[in-house]
Amino acid sequence: MAFQFFKRKVNKKAEAPSRKDKDFGGSWIPGSSAIDSNALIAKDKVCLQFASLHYGVYSQKDRQRVTRHSLYQVLKQPSLDERHWNFFYQSANDYFNGGCLWRVARYDGEVVSLFRMDIRQTTIVRDDKTRRRLFLYNGTIYTEDDVLYIPSRFNYSTLSGGQSIYNAFPSAFETADQLEQFTQNSFKNGLSGKRTVVDISAAFPDATPGQIEEIKQKFQHEYTGTQNASRPLIKQKGIEYSELGSSGDNRGAELKDNRQFQKEIIDSVYHLPSESYDIEKYFLMFNEFALKPLIEQFQEAINTLLDEDKYYFEFDTNGVMKSSLQQRIDAYQKEISTGILSLNEARKKENLPPVEAGDTNFMPVNMMPWNEETKKAYMAKQKQVAQDTTGNTDPLDPDTQHIPQGDDKQ
């Protein structure tokens, strides 16, 4: 009955999205080793940092963290099967596979549990009357009221949502896969860069193509590959061996360059900065380009679960920034003393509540705007200084200037 209702309510022909990446399971092609190495490592870096972010539900009124809020408690343990870290790690992984889907369980209007839904096993369509999304998962239909949908940003459209990162950048992953296969074949065939030529014409002058292939397979099984690297080669009468190819040093350098190029391709897809940067710059760029897109999308989505007039959800990225507390204090001190930030603006960066009179901006006393008001204040101060030192009421009035006479001339 549920499926008949689904067919009746939804114009699947017009709106059904394509999920061509659903069979890959997060891998580029079956048997590919590229996703098992550099690509998985790159994605793991982003997911690890995302899952490790601190978070909070805050009051709009005073920015105080509301630890007793029901959503804050739910995010600590979204369901009986998953706690916060694994839930957010897998959610970030789902995002790169095409999008993140959370089934939201409520009781008396409050969120009590969150359950992840695999987007690769979910059909997303639009109701032809309400134009709202419907989600068919494991034979059950869910509405937008039941599901929090965070689509990936890759090739996003309002009809089909986002694509997996693998389908959005196919050439990058294909190139990385080819380089990976080249490297693996090089290890299997030896790292020297030279190919062994076996001349069997004297020993087996009448060998058939099948016999030659059999000899080749036996030779490869017993003498090639890393597992046979130290095995001695036994020379038989009538069989001659020679080598073709480059030296081992050149081959090693070529493999190293290929491996580095493969890593750079994948890192560029995930917006990972170069590891040649110092640690502070590395994490600054990592936070800005790799993490920030996920943070902003997830924050926007999670805030829809709150009464946004009273509360808001926010991640704390200070833990990602690998600068010391003393470095941050020194930076805040300079920004506050020069008027760039107010005290409360600096406290907000540290996720701290505001303090009374903390919205005032300060500036050095020896710096002020040069306008009519400050001109008058300056002139009044100069008059007062002249009066205190000479007794004159106006140092700029010639009638009241002090004229030295008598002994004063001496």
C-alpha cells in the first residue's frame, strides 16, 4: 500500500533524480586501489577534523551555552547505536558520497533521536502537488518533516540534489587510479626499472606459443615480484638472460614523482593545503577551504531543528586552529587596543558570553579625528597650558603677552 501511495503522489518520471554513483559504495571503480589509498586518506583527514569539532546550542539573548537543551543532549548521542563522534564522522563521509540524510524522531515536538540514512539507497523525488521532497528508504516514505537533508555541494541542482565527489571529479580520480595501478605494477615487476629478457630459443627451439606462455608464467611466479626479490635465479643450459630498461635510481625517482603527483591531484579535490606550509598556516587554510563548507552547511541545516528566535547551533573551530592561547591573546590585545574589535567581539571569537560595557571600541589617546570639535578642544588645552606657565589668559593675544622689562632683559 505504501508503494502504491508513493506512485500516486509523486511524479517520478519528471522529478526522479539520478543516482548513478549509488553502486560504487564510495569507490571510483570496483577493484580500484586509488580510493583505498590517497583518496581515502584525504577524505579521512576532513572527516576526522569535522567529527572532532566542539559544538554548542546557544541562547540568542546572551550567547550563553544551553547544555540542557534537548538538541544539545541528542547530538551527544544521536541514537542508541551511535555517539557524537562516529555519527558526525559518518555523516561527513555520507556528504562526500552525495549528501547526508538524518531521520529525525520527535516526541511532543522535541527532537529525541537522529538516525543516518544511506543516500545511495534512498530515492529522492518531489510531490507533484506540494513540490516538497519525499524520501523512499527501505520501503518507507519520509517527508521533509521527517528528514534533515544536507546535499553535497558538488554539481548540486534543486531537482537531483548533489553528486558524490567521485562523480563530480571523474578525471581526477581516473588519473589517480591509473597512477596507482602503474605504481602497483612496478612493485610487482620489480623496482629496478629493468625488464628481464629470457631467450629460450636454444633450449626450446620448437616450443609452441602455448609452451612459451607456460614458461613465461612459471618464470613470473618463481622469480618476479617483491615476494621473490631475494630468491636466486637458476641458470639452465640453453637459456640466456639479459636486461632492458633504466637504472634503479631513475625508476625510484620516477615512482616517487608519480606518487607525489597522485597525492597532489587528490588533495586539490578535497582542498587540502600543501604540507610544506608551517603548521599554523596549514591549519588556517585547512579550516578555511576544506572544513568551512561542511561547517556552514551543517550549521544551517541543524539550526532548522531549533526555535531560531531563541537558540542557535554553532561549531567551535578554535580547536582546529593550531595557534597557542598566548598567540590569540596577543592578537586580541592588539585588535582591541586599536579599535578593530570590541571586547565582546573578541569574546565572541572565543565562544564566550558578552560582558557589560563590552561593546565599546577603544583607541589610543594620542590618536583622534581632526575635526572642528577636536580643534576647539586642542586650542582650549593650549590656552590652559599657556595660562599655567605665563599667567597670560591667551597666549595668542598680543595685548596680553608678557614683555620682558628691566632685569628680565638680563
